[in-house]
Amino acid sequence: LDKLKAERERGITIDIALWKFETEKYYVTIIDAPGHRDFIKNMITGTSQADCAVLIVASGTGEFEAGISKNGQTREHALLAYTLGVKQLIIACNKMDSTEPPYSEARFNEIVKEVSGYVKKVGYNPKTVAFVPISGWHGDNMLEPSTNMPWYKGWAIERKEGNASGKTLREALDAIVPPQRPTDKPLRLPL
């Protein structure tokens, strides 16, 4: 999906990219923001337009630890999303097929515990965050519940607009509450 020549050569996303699709409830526009720290300004541009952030956390050994470390990208992106006003968050624990052993429940629980603690410090309430173990490569828990993770009973979130639960990333996207847009108010533009 990385379209720029430099993106293909380096194996990273540099510019923001848009994909659109429909779920049962919403017409969704995914803004793929760069994860690499050299292109953080592009990530800010993409994130500032979002109603909800989907934080993709690499579950592989070493990858998660690097992302959640003191200067890790996972931490930085969660902080930036909250700071930019994105108050709804979904955590997708990706690469569950490359954990030791593959599709490890213990690894998922470790990630949920660690990331919950951090996003709480940032300002999110972990009870409002859906944690979904996925494998983008194999499609596990993306659109349909995975048979590779029979231990996963699904996500559940509690919020004042009403509770929600599900098993897949698509269902988590459908559980987003659209923010109120003050379209009846006067327009103000900074010059």
C-alpha cells in the first residue's frame, strides 16, 4: 500500500494515505499516518482530522518493547492523538501470528496491561478503549472472529453514551460515537 518509491524502498509510510470503505453503520475514511519518527509532522496532519484513533501495536517480541519504551513510537502516537483532541481510541494488537507461541494469549494480556497503564497516564480511560488482537497478514479478527484465538472472548467498552462489545476491528469501528459538530455556530478562521 505504500505508494511512494521511497516508501517501498524503506518499508515505511512517509505521507498520509486515505482509504474509504463502508461498515454496517458508517462510511469510514482511514487516514494511514506515518509511524516513523522522521515523518511525525505528516502523522500530526493525519491525526488532527480524525474522530477516532486506531493505534496499531506490533505484538512481536522486541517490536512491542521498542514501541512502548521511553522514546517509543507507540507512546508518542498515543500522546499526540490525545493532545490533538482525538478522544476515542481503539488498540489493534497486530502481528499476533508472530508472537511466541503464535497467537499467544499471555502476550496479548501483557500488551493490554502495559498499554492500558500508559494510555491512562496520557488521558484516555482504558475502560473506553477496545483492545483487539489481530493479524493483518492473515486477516484474523479484522472482519470476522478468528479461529486462531479461541481464548479471545472479545472487547467491551463502557462509556456514558452506552456500552458496546464485539470481537473484531470492524465491530470496534462501528462502535465509534460520532463527535458533535457545531455546524450551527459561526465559523472562526485563524489568519
